[in-house]
Amino acid sequence: MLKKKGLGVAAAVAAIALVATVFTTSSASAAGCDAYSKWKGTGTVKVFAGIRDPEATIMEGVFQQFTLCTGIKIAYEATDQFETLLPVRVKGGNAPDIAIIPQPGLVTTMVNTGKAVPVTAAVLKNIDTYYNPAWKTFTTVKGKVYGAPFGASSKSLVWYSPAQFKKLGVTAPKTWADMEAIAAKFKAAGATPWCAGIESGAATGWPATDWIEEMVLRELGPDQYNKWWKGELKFSSPEILGVLNKVAAWLGTSAQVGDLKSVATRRFQDAGVPGLKDGTCGMLQQASFYASMFPAGTKFGPGKDADAFYLPATNTKFGSPIEGGGEFPVAFSKRKEVGFVQDYLSSPVYGTPRAALGGWTSANSGIPLSSYKDPVLKVVAASLQAKKGAIVFDASDLMPTAVNGAFWKEMTKFYAEGKSMKDVAAAIDANW
């Protein structure tokens, strides 16, 4: 979801049990309907996405209050083949009322079919009121806006076990050199310095594209980063090829991540769990949503079971920019009820109770930070809510769908087949 994620079985069972408890007690109540009064309607709005359990169950639970108060039912359908099936359904005349799309490049592809519908004035007002202006640009196509942010994440994090860091006598690093020194200590202690796994069904390879994106942002800065995803700076350019080789040295050797072929087949959900805790691997570069992968009862924060630090800069002149990810509900129907659901999903009315249930963050500044119970996610949400500062979107998700897919596949070949970064770059460029 924030790049096609699925969740571990233990986390899924725990989260579904939690949401069953929450939403069969007091949350869905007619007494709390004042905030929903502008969305009265009838019938069903069909929503299609790649968001699966446990988050799907939690999300559907939050929808119950909307249905109770408005009379509009939200029928949710999830799939792990979302990027493949959505274009087929739209082309075949079977488009959902709303598709929650995690790639702006796919949003553009859907707009070009002529079937997607621009957001309503109410949704546009939410975007302008609650979000950093950068988010609006991600779904603006030919001057019209097609989606407001739904969930959002920071990709610029490294997860670790405070207990393992304490055992090594180290603390969360502030510089890249400090981080490399910690990796060397894990290696000396007999652990794999970095946890890694890129298997994700039809989207296998995407975690590796995140590693490239993080390095492009740090080495070249936001301006060059934006030229890159637009195709103005090719993968085979000296600048980007240099970044590819830096990532190959960082997370592309057996000394750093263990057997490379195993990286290609290991589910990304399993990359850091239980390796971080048991010390078999030291650190995991992954987005804020990885909090959902840890077992039920995991406590987050300094000195707790798991924590995360900002992936340090490699070129300090660019400051500390954030690579964000997110999903955007895009409409394929002009029915008023469809617009109502889009409005609801982009508002604090949805976001505030959803944030309180954990494992999720939003860039919506109307959601009180106190709603986030997890200290790591509260910090992430605060950074995403900032109205100023450099926030770039996941680059591969901004690229045309064909290029994005090639990026996933070619990075998988780097790990699975030992393909050189030079050949990886050329193969991706052929898809522009």
C-alpha cells in the first residue's frame, strides 16, 4: 500500500482482534454524527485498493461510523494485484467508484483513459487547508487535481533494536559515517549489518527502488531528484548511475545484506522481523509503515522494543529532506455520494479515529498529534504535517507506470541474477 505493503500474520491477527473489539463496543454511535451531517446520501460506494489485512479490517471498522451517520455504505475490495487489475477494469468498463492509488504515475495513466473524475470543490478545500502544498502537485494532471492524500508515510527511516544497539555500545547515528561504523560493529559481532528483503508479490523489487530514491535525494538534492522522476535525468546518466553504484556498495553486497539471491525472495514484511530483535541483522531501511510489521505488543521508542532514526544525509548542503509515500483516492464516478466519500477520506473526520488505532500516519494537519499513540509515528506525522520544507514523493511511483514496473523488475534482477547496475539502468531507460 504505501507502496503495496502487506502485513505479517501475527500482526494481522492482533490488529483484527483489536478492531473487532473497538468497533463492536462504542465507536459506531449515532451520538457522534454531528461531524458527518454534510454527507447524507443513499446507496453504496465501491472502493478498490491494494490495502489488505490487517489495515483493511481496521479501515473498514472506521467506515462503520460514516455509514451509520450518513446512510452511505462503503463496500471495500482489496487485492494484491491492484496495479495490474485496475487498468484492466477501467478499460473494460468495470471501474470502481473510487480507487485508492499509491502511485501518482498510475493516477496520470488513469486520467489519460478519460475515466477519472477531478476532485470536488470540498476535497480541493481540504487539500488547501490541511496539507503541505507539495501533496497537491502529485495528482495534478493538466491543471486539474484528481486525488487528496489518504495515508502517508516517511520513507526516510532506519529501524533498529535499542537493546541490540545497547549491547554494541552505540546510539542512533546522526551522520552517514556514524551509521557505517555501527554496521561495521554488527559485522564484527557476527551479524549481518543490514536486514533486507524485496519480495512483494506483483510489486517485488519496490523496497530496492526506495533505497535508490533515498540516495538520489541525499546525493543530488530535491531539484535533481525531481528531474530524475520526470525523465529529464536518465538512469544511465553519470549522476544516477553513480547513485546506483553507491547503493550497490551500501545494500548490494553479501558483506552488508547476506546472500543476495535470498534478498530477492525474502518477503519485505519479514526483512526485519525477527532479525532486528534477535540480532541476526542490525538495521533496516524502511518506511514508517513498517511499524505495523512488528508483533502485537511491541513498544516503540528509545529504550523500547524497536525504534527508528532518520536516514542520515550524505551531502549536508541539502539539509534533511523527506521522501514521502502515500495513497490517493481517485474517483471514477460523478455521483454525489462518491464525492462525499472522497471528502470524508481527505478530512480529519476519518483521519483522527484512524490515527488513534495505530500503524498508520497521515500528512493531514487537521489530525491532532495526540491521536498518535506510538511515539515513532507521532514524530513521523509531525514531519509530514509541516506546511513548509522539502517533501518529495516516492520517485518510482511518480514515474510512468511502465518505467515504475521496469524499475521494480530490474532491481530484482540485480539481486536475483547479479545483473550489473549499468545494465539495470539501460533496461529501465528503454521504458521511457
